[in-house]
Amino acid sequence: MSLARIMQIIMICLISSYAFSQKGEIKLANQPDWVKTIKSNESSENDEKNAGSFLYLLLDNQDHIDRKEFYRHRSLKVYNTEGIQEVSDVNISFDPTYQKVLIHNVDIIRDGKTLNKLEMDKVQLVQRETNMERHLYDGSLSAIINISDVRVNDIINYSYTIVGSNPVHHGKYQSSYYLNYTIPLKKIYYRVAISKDEPLFYRTFNTDLKPEISVKNNLKNYSFEIQDPEIVKYESNTPGWYDSNAYVQFSQFKNWKEVVDNYYNYYTVSKSTSNWLKNKSNKTLTPRYDDSISPIIDFVQDEIRYLGFEGGLNSHAPSDPKEVFERRYGDCKDKSLLLSELLRLKGIEANPVLVNSYNGKEISEKLPSPGLFDHCIVQVKIGDEIKYIDPTISSQGANINFRYFPDYRYGLVLSKNSTEIIELPKPDIKPVEIFETLKINSIGGDATLSVSTTYYGAEADARRREFNESTLDEIQDRYLEFYSSLYPDIKAQDEIMYDDFRDMESKFIVTEKYLIDSLWTAEPQNDKNIIAEIYPLSLDTHLFPAEDRNRKMPYHLDQNLNINHQITVILPEEWNIEPDNIEIKNEYFEYSNSIVPSDRKFVVTHNYKNLKDHVRPEDYDDFISDIKKAQEHLNYYLTYNTLFAQAENSSKISWASVFIILFTITLGTIVCYKIYHNYDIPAKVPEISYRDGIGGWLSLLSIGLVLSPIFIFIEFFGTEDFLSPKVWYLWSSGFPEMTLLIIFELISNSLVLVLSIFVLIIFFKRRTIAPKITAIYLSSTLFLLIFDTVITFQIAPDMHSQAEISESYSEIGKSLIRVLIWVPYLLVSKRVKETFVVNLHNKKAEYSEELEDPILSLKE
């Protein structure tokens, strides 16, 4: 057990012993004469269905401000054994330094009879420190009354009055009450009574309800009586500051100046204390040659530990700074006043500032009240600049300009000239920079992972505290557990290391090195395909919000979230990595992703930043849609087929492909031979019009025809895929359609190659069949290109980059233009008719009028 925990137990024992000595502050008494008796409502069968284990029949609060008496009356009905467990204890919390408890009754109503269950000698006092984990002890006690013999369908009815209010408020009243709850109630009654001449301000929120105001017996009464109040249901991940409940706030402070004046004197320091601090600090705190402020802030943040006893006046009044300096501990008020005074002694203007650490966003809408604040910080003025320091944050270091200050939104400066709350600066959130290098040593084998993470501001402070509070082994285990969700076989290769740049700026760098024994996993649908996943774990918990399409409440966002995650993957061999880049930006976040290949490596970068602290409910659907777009780019997979590797290792040539090519070429050659010797077309021009050779536009066409078989041959036999064994492994790898497509390409390209050579022969022999066969050749080439492209994109749409798709459509366009130009020219041009006049027997054909084509000839 740690020393701190032992000290906590000792303190609790000491306070508990004090608690038992205060039992005389709990007495049996009659209901105060100023209290209005309120009867509870009866429950119905429908109430029992909706209530659960028990139901509040009445929640009755009545406050008499002048007499400092606070009456509480509760009536509950029990529906089952779970309800008995829940409500059989009456718990009354109070501060014994200025309050006492008057118990009026504790009854059970059973079958119309009232059973008295109050036994004063069995009332137990216990110390319950709800903020002990935050090192705060408020000294409040709980009087616990255990009600015996509670049964199903019993009504538990009890009331008591707490007498006394904290003298730190100088008699000024402040309170808030909910007008509906998250659990069912039958009736709510609130009443605040005050002398009719005393001021009291109120404001209601999230409701049109107003208090009923009446004057009786020189008392002004503000009351609410609500039957069957609405049940409020909160949605998941609702911001902490958001309150959907209807509620009323009361306050006797008419403006913020009154709040300042009420507490300013508690934050003043005596002359003797100031002199003592000056002498002590001069001996203890050594200024840096370039910075006299940082050593003072470091001292208060790091050497005055955070611990507070906040009973009575201490709930709002700080301890004397001399006492805090000597004992070396204090709460936020103590540390803020000490820091302010130490800075003032150096000639620097500094003032404590009251803030709310959770709900600061709403302070500007509320009535002036000290009850809105739960924390204290320091405002520092250096020349024309104003800076803010939270003295309860430890391990910050760095110059005051680099120290992180949380987003508290609004604050109240405790100075003589302060009259209003002020808006506090928002923090400058630098990104967490993560650089991962994943070196894949072999396909299907292991990999090494190196990680360098740079933290700034609040994240640097948190990591600095983490490394101060834990051993390196403990931290390494936590980090390993984090990565094991993605890489189950990961293990540390070197000891985790860190570099703390605390003195220069708030920066903290953590370096990790790991060995991943098994980076690759088999694809579920096909175990011949192995996959390596590249994934930014840093974004995993942030980009998967609940999909509540009918959201009615705002959705919380961490406004400090700003991550730049770069993953460099080093590959063991060449890989077809396509570059990519996307950006998604809206009112609430911005995300970008890029993939940049280079030689045997590629870099994947993810940048994500929240721009606000919540999403409005009316925008939630669009927010989810954009988040889903970002999710699509988080995962990047390297896929490898092991059968391909076997094929490459076994042979470089597929003899099955060679056979198909030779068979198709042979078959095509036979067909062309038959056409050459059995098909003929008579000439349609007089012999006097015969041309001696190929000229004009036909010479341009002839160049293309000469080059075509060369290009086809190079593409055919220069492409590894056509003759590779991998073609046939696609069939057994779950891609038979790809195999069929490649077989089709083998056959069609072989036929086109034969046809191109055949067209070349008859073209230069000037055979009469050449124009028609050439037109067929050009048209069939276009058709096969279109068919092949469409089928390829249908079968494997994700295997082609946008550039490849654009290039394919460009080739189709070029082929279409060639067909549109040359096919009509070949079929109707006069020059073509006068050039291609050689018949089957290699002789010029004789002219025949009967065979003359009536279509008008084109003139060149």
C-alpha cells in the first residue's frame, strides 16, 4: 500500500472520530411552523409499469432564507425487492462546522397505517468524501438512518430540516432546483421564503414555467408545484455542459460586482505574510537568467501538492499563503492565491480568477452567483499581454507562453476593478504528431515497427505525468496492449524511450520499437490470399460515433483532438501502389488522407482535427455521413496471393497460354488463307482509271497498317501477364472470371495479330477485297477494345486507378475516330476503287458496267 493511501486512511479515521463527536448536532424536532404541509399524490397502475423498482410520490424542498432553515420532505413507494434495497436508507448530508440537522419523522405507510421507524439512538454518522480521488476533503458528514422491515408496496415517508448556511456567503442565498428529472415523479414542490423587503432574483431555463409569487406573514414566497413532471432522457455522449432539464436558479447577488466584493477580502494577504513570503521566496526561488516567472510557477505547480480540506469557510476562502508555503499543500484556491502573491512580490500584476472546470460555457447565461464556480486559476499581466495559469496542473514547465491553459470559457477576476465575468482565451491545440515506420521483412513473414510520437501542450503534460508516475515496464505494457489490438503477435524490440523538452517548450517525444512476428493474415474467403493491414490506431476511438439518426441533443466532440498520423511502409519488393489524396471538411472536423508511393515504399498520412466541441442535433446526420467517408480511407490493405508466388518460382512461362496462342494463330491463318484464295470482288472502275500504286490518303493509312502488327506483337509478348502462370492460379484463387477474361484476350489478340498481317498483305497486293477486309479489321478492333474494357472494369473495378481508367477511355476514343474516318473512306472513295483492282489471280480485273457501284464516289 502506498504512503499516500495510508495517509488518506489516517485522515478519514481522524475525521470519522470527529464525526461521532458531532452526534449532538442531530436532534428530533417538530416540523417548523413556517413550513407548508404538502400531501403526496397517489400512484396508479400505469405509474408502477413505468417507475421501475420505486417511485417518488413527492419531492418537497422548502427554504427559509432569513432563518437559514432548509426543509426536506420525501415520499416514495416501493414496488419490488430491488426497490427495498435502494430506498431503505435515509441519507442526510451536512457540514457540522456550521449546520445541524432536525429530524421530524421517518415513517412507513402500510395498508393505510403509519408506522414510526425513527430511532434516534440508531442514527449513524459517517464521513463520505465523494471527492477523495481528487484529493479534496470537504468535511461533510452523512447521517444515515436504516429503516427496518421495509416491504413491497410500502410508502416510505420522511422529513428533516438542515439549519445553518455557510458564513462565507455572508448570509446571501443561492440555489438551483430541477423542475423535472430523468426518473418518474408524481409531484414536485419547491418553495423559497424570504422577508418581503429582501431582494431575490430568479431565472428559469428550458421551460416556460414561472414561480407563483405570494406574500404572507411578512414573507415573500416563490413556489413551484408540478404534477407528473416530464421525464428527461439523455442521449449518449451528450456534452457535460448541456442540460436538457428544466430548472430554476435563485440568487441574492444582483450583479457580478457583488460576487467579487463578497469574496475579494478572502483573497487579500496581510503585510506580515507578504513580508514573510518575500524573504522566503528570495532564498528558495532562484530566477533564470532570462525568465523570472517560470521558476515561481514551477514551484507552485510541482512542489505545492494538490490537497484540500474544504469544510466551512474553506469551501470558498483560501488558506493563508504563508501556511500553504510551509505545509507544501493546498487546493486550487490556496495555490492560486500563493502564486498570485509570489508574482506580485516580483512586480508582476496577478489576480485569482474563479472558473468552472466543467460547465464554464453556460456561466454567461446564469444569474450572478459564486455557486457557479468550482475552480480557481491565476491571471498574469506582463506588459500589454494577459496570460492565464492553472496552478493545479503539474509537470508543465516551459516559458509561460508555451504552457497549456484549458478551455474554461468564462471567469470572474477577483480584483477591486472587476465588475463582470470575462471570456477566457481558447487553447492553441498543436497536433499530436505520430510517425510510424513499418518495415516488412518478407512477404508472409515478420516486420519491424518504429514509432516516434511528439506531444505538445496538454498532451505533453499528460505524458510527462505518466512517465513520472509509472515505471517504464508498466508504460511499455500499456503501449503493447494498445498495439496488440491490431498486431496480436507484437512484442517490444527495444526499451521505450522519451525526450522531455520541458525547459524550451512544452514538448514530449516518445520513441518505441517493436517486432511483429506475423504481420500477414489469411483472407477469410480465400486462404491463398494473405493481407497486411495498414491502420492508424490513434484515430480508432474517435471516428466511430454512435449512429443515432434521430438525435435530439448535441453530440460531444473533444475539441482538443488534433492528430497527424504518418505511416511509412518499406516493402521487400516492387509493388503496384497507386497515389491517392482526399480531403473532407465541414463545420465540425477536417480530415485528409494521402498515399504517396516511392520506389519500394509508400507513405500513408492521416490528418484529423475537431473544429468544435459539439455537433448540433440538426447537423448530426450530415456529420455521420462525412465521418463514414473518412472511415472508408482509414484502412489500407496489402494483398498477396501465395499461388502467384508459387507460379513465379516454378516457371516464367505458362505453356497453356502458349498453346492457346499457337492454336488461335494457326486457326486464324487457315481462315485467312481460305479467304485469300476463295473470296474475290470484281473491280468497279474502267481500266483507264486504274492507279499504278498506293497514294494520296491511302499512303497515310498504309503506315498505320504496317505499324499495327508490330505494336500488337510487342504488347502481346512484352506483357508478362499473358504468358505468366499467374493467369491460371487466378482460377483456383477465387477469381475464375479474371482467368476467362485473360483467355478471351489471348484469343482475341492472336486473331487480331493474324488479321493485321493478312490485311497488310492484301492491302499492298491491292486486292479488290482489301477495302472491305480492312474496314472489318478496323471495326472489329474497336468492338473488341470496348468489350474488353467494359468487362474488365465490371469484374475488377478496384484494381484500376483513375489514370488507368482515363487512359483506357482515351484509347477507345482514338480507335473510334480511326473507324469513323477510314471505314467510310474505304467503302466509298473513288481513289480506293481505282487503287484496289487486282483480283484473285493477281491480275487487273476487267471493267463491267453491270457491276458498277451506283453510290457517288468521294473526291480527294
